Amino acid sequence: MPPPTDAAERAYIDRSCRAPVLFFFGSALFWLLVGTFFALVTSIKLHDPEFMTRAPLPDVAKFQAGGSLNANPISMQDVGFLTFGRFRASHLNAVAYGWASSAAIGVGVWLMARLCRVPLRRPALVTTAGVLWNIGIAVGIAGILAGQSTSVEWLEFPPYAALIIGIAYAMIAVWAVDMFASRQCDHVYVTLWYVLAAFFWFPWLYATANILILLKPVQGSVQAIVNWWFGHNVLGLWFTPIGIGAAYYMIPKVIGRPIHSYYLSAIGFWSLALFYSWNGGHHLIGGPLPAWVITASIVASVMMVIPVVVTAVNHHMTMRGHFGMLRYSPTLRFIVFGAMSYTLVSLQGSSMAIRSLNKISHFTHYTIGHAHFGLYAFFTMVMFGCMYYIVPRLCGCEWRSAYLIRLHFWAAAYGIFFMIIALTVGGLVQGLMLADPAKDFVGEIVPMTRPYLVGRSLSGVLLSIGHVVFAYHFILMVLQLGRREGGPVYFNPVEAEVRP
Amino acid sequence: MADDLRPPPEAHDIDPTLPGVDYSERVSVTGIHAAVLREKIEPREGMEPMPIWLWLAVSLLIGWGGWYLGTFSGGYRADNFDERIGSAIAGGAVAGTAAGGTAAKEDPAAAFAKLGKRQFTANCQSCHQATGLGQAGVYPPLAGSEYVLGNKKRVIAIVLKGLQGPFKVKGNTYNNVMQSWEPVLDDKKIAAILTYVRNEWGNKAEPITPEEVAAVRAEFASRKVAWTEADLLAIPENATINVAPATNATPPAAAPSAPTPAAPAPPVPAPKAPSPAAIAPQAPADRPYT
């Protein structure tokens, strides 16, 4: 049993975090629902291209009476904001910046306060940054839908929206440095390394990429390098450290034993910092870049096996003997699902950087499957797990229903599993067919992908169910409609009683 | 320690009737801290050493990384885009390595035929149709066309420069325009398309090589307008194409690994009578780039 003073201190810290963190979580879930809507429509458009922009059926009676057959044509000018190009970019930005980044900031803020052992400093700064952040995303998505996308992948937001987001993030970064400088802890735990690094890395990446591509563009193919340096580092130096950092906190916290090895933590962190920022070039294999640039990034991508395996060993050895807890602890189940996905998706990513495999997988649905594997099965699941842990401590009440959590988990787990299978298998077949000059693109390859894309849309429906359920459950918590007694919510309370 | 950290009580902490959101104070004090009290202690770190097998695996990986970087970095040159070339050299001549290795796996003739069909579908079919019959009165047929089956130089010239009607094919006159494909398609694609067209729909004629297309392209390089019927017929029925092998060799990889000084020869005028040796080893016009 921890000494009561520690519990009292944690209670104060949690309370100081309440408004800003709940604000970030709430807006994250809002953008998750928005992004899910964009995702579903985009996915359906891939196998039904006229979805939502279908021209009305011609009026045959009018035609027979002598009128024009196409009296009511649909104009792309009128429905441009409903087309695939804008919806896809809106989906990416809504989930990457709206959902994933907001959730990451919320979790990161809470983790920093907990691990620095100080009540949240300057809560107004954090909340203001949150408000600005949301304004930036709303403006940015409106800009994309209005056709003002920059058409640079991962940086589609028009420059005015990017500016707002950059300012908001800079405020968070300043806050993070301030928090860290005033820490009361005597030992800087590994999670804190990751969170602090992420809060520092992202504004650097975002500012550099915006300046070198949009404000003062560098020449020619160097823009492509900058673009993918940024695009991959958003994943590697922003989402990944927050996700791993959160797992490093939650796993030992929930099971109540120390993390396996400090040395593994250190090697994992520094090798990630060293290798990840080189990875972006593997998106440009076969592109017009000097061979050594691509080769260096392939080597760095394969070297990512080091931090991944080291971290996986560290987590696994910590969990050893406690896997039974997955049967009842919602937080642990989400987090461990995410941590295992991290290992798998990273090893898959390293293999995809190798030229001979990239030749098949690049520019196919296989890559899309990989992207969702990383951002959903790893990062989003870890964020869900963190929220299940953090929200009761901020709201002062327990989750209302184990049933809703179970529904959320299985909808998300099955949904993302089927999505990855559909995209991976479909993408492999597609890649092999594309490499065969005898195959007809429109006649054979496109129809071949159709069933896989329909399967992906169906799995997207499953994910959407999970999101709606979780958002509903979250709203109940914020409205103080959670349970006030009876202890924590477990999937399987009887087993939780038996086990310590 | 916690005492030092406590913030000064806020107004609504002291008087619950004052405005301010404080959800947790509505229930018992133990209720507030229930979640916090049941928490396990904050995470700490164990000090287990890194396992030996992991050290070994990491060392192996780093070794592989060094080898790969050294082998496939193209000599770290800014102008070398092909990782399979020239890692052993530092500047100067670029030696071809293993270039033919991957290309040899597929039968080049079959690949050439596939390329022709695909390129025809992509570029020609919308007018001349998959049947090769064209459209009556609008687009002339290719099946059985005297130009398709006739002199090589003429048919290559048509594809390169395009046509300006009126133009007579198989007894029918077509008053239409065919675009110039010179800027769009390279020699290999044009050769593949023409070879396909000359041997499809019952057509039977000699194949056309990329070298021949290149030669015709060079011969008419100065012509900027489409052919009229009269201009085209000015090319004699029995005209031959002088293939100049030296100019066809595309830069680095075509050179065999032995240093052949002649390989990257600039526009040296081709020898008038090509020796059999110069023609025999067909210079690969390009290599599949992955």
C-alpha cells in the first residue's frame, strides 16, 4: 500500500489537470468522430466512386417529351468539397492532428504532471493552447474542404491554419519545458524522457517542414525529402514516443511492479532518437534522389529493429507472469494490445523499407494497411487505454459500464484486425499484379481490389461503432453520470477479486 | 511533501455554494480518492542487464547496416541515382555491376510484346480501336493498312510526327489530324507499339527495333510539323534506315565492366558501314529500374 501522502499528492495533481486534460480528451474524441465520418465516406468512395456526388438519374419522361436528357447535370464545382481528394486529406488531418495529437497532448500533459510530481503549472496556458489548437484544426479542415489544401501529404492544412497550430503547439512546448524545470521528482522516469522529447521534437519538425516546403520552398526533389522527413517523423518522433512513453508508465503502474530494465529503456530511447529521423527517405525508393540518400534511410529503417526489439523485450519481461491481468483490466488490455502492435508494425515497417519488398508494396493498399496498423492498432489503442485509466481520476467517478468498454474494445480490435488483413492481402495481390506488364490496370487490377476495399469499409463500420460507444461513455463521465461506488470497472470482476 | 505542493484553497473549496466546478466534492472524501488510493505505486525501473543474445542481435544488425550502406550507396555521388552502380569507385568512370542480372530473368521478347500491347491500349486504342479497324470516315484502320504493313521508315515517321489530312488509306480518304507522339513516347515504346500493330489482326510484317526508331527520330529531328500525304509519299517506298549503334547506347550501365573507352562516346559520327561486331551484341536500350 502506498503511503497516504503520496495518494494525497496524486489527488492534487490529478485535480490540477482536470480542466485542460479533459478539454484535450473531449476535443480529441470530437475530431475522432469527425475523422471517422470522413474515413468512412472516403473508404466507400474507393469502391463506389460516385458515392455522395452521384448525378441525379435522367428524367426519361421529360426526355421523351422533347427535353434535354441531361437537364440536371451535377457540377464538380458545386460538389467539390464532397470529392475523394478533399475528403481523404480531411480524414488524415482530422485523425492525425485532431484526434491523435489532441489525445497525445492530453495524455502527455497528465503524464508530465504525474511524473514531475508537481500540480499542473499555468493551466490557463495549456487550455488556451488547446482552444487555439482546435481553432487551427477547424480552420484547416474547412480550408481543405474549400479546396485550399497545399497538396503536400501530412501538411495539407493551408498555411494560415498551420500558423495557428504551430503557435498552439509552441505554447505546449514552452509549458513542457517549464514543467520539467520545476519538477519535484528525484529520478527522471523513462516515460518522462519520451514525453519531453516528443513535446520538443514536434514543433521543430512542424516548423521546419512548413518553412522549407511552404514558406520558403527549397528546390526540386529536396522538397520531397523534407516532406517525407516530416511525414515519417510525425509518426516516429511525435506519436511513437508518446505512445511508448504512455505504455512505459501504464504497464508497470497497473500491474504494480517495476519496469524490467533501466538499461533497455535507455538503449531503446536513444536508438529511437538516433535512427527514426532518417527513416522518411524510404518513401522515395525509386524516386529521383541520389542513391545514397535512399540507402541511408533504408539502413536507418532496418536499424529501427533495435529500439523496437529492445522496448518489446523490456515490456514483455515486465509483463511476464501478469498476462492474466489482461482478462480483467481494461486499461492494461488496450495498452498491451497497442504495445504488441507497435512491435509488429515496426518490424513490418522495417521490412517494407527493403528495396525488393518495397518494389511490390509501394503505391498499393499494403502501405495503407501499414499506416492504420501503426496509427490505430498501436497508437490509438494506447491512447484509449490511457483514457480509461486517466478519466476516472479526473472526473471523480468510475466508468459506468464494463459492457460498454468491452464493446469498445472488441469493436476496435476486430475492426482494425480485419482492416489490416484486407488491406495487406489486397495490397500484396495488387502489388504483384502491378509488377506484371501483362495485367490490364483498369480491366483486371482495379476490379481485383474491389472486394478488399468493401471489406475495409465494413471493418471501418466496426471501428465507428467503437468510437461512438466510447464517446458516449466519455460524455457520461464528464456529466458526472459515472458510478460512485463499487470500485473500479473490470471486464471480469470475479477474477479480479481472486487475483491480487 | 504533499503539503508543500498543495495550492491555496480556491473560493469554491471553502464555500461550496460559490460558482465553480468541483465534481468530486459532492460525495464522500474517500470517494474522491478511491481511484487514487487503490493505485499501485508509481513506476520504477529495475536494473536487469541487457541479455547477451540482444547484444549479439544488435551487433549483427549494425554490421549488416554498414555493409548495405557501403554496397548500395552509389559512391555517395549526388548525380548517381542507381544504387547498383559504382559503389566501388570514387568519382570518374562509373562501372556497370550486376546490371544484367535482374533483367535476364524475363524473356525480353515476351516483355517487348507485352509492352507493345499495353502501350497500344494506353495511347492508340481510343482512335484506332481494339479491333484495329478505326472508325469509318474518322480514324483510318490499322488492320491491313498499306502504311502499317509497308515501308518501316514511313510508318515510324507517321507515329513520330503525326498526320494532317486529307489522307488516303485502303481507298478511303480521311480528313482528320493525328497527333505527334515524338515528345510523348520513347524509342522503345514506339518500336513496341509498331511491332505489335504490324503483327496483330492478321497483319504480318517485320518487327521494328528501338534503334530504328531512334535513327528515324534523328533523321527527321528538324521537322516540326505533321506529315501531309504528299510529304510522306516523298519518302521512297524502298527507303532503308541506317542504324547507328554507338548513339543508341544509353549512358552508364550499357558499358560492360571492362573499361571500353568508346562507350560514352559523344556525338561522334557513326561509321558508315557498321561492322558486324558492332551490331551483334544488342545494346540494352534501357534496364528495368526498380
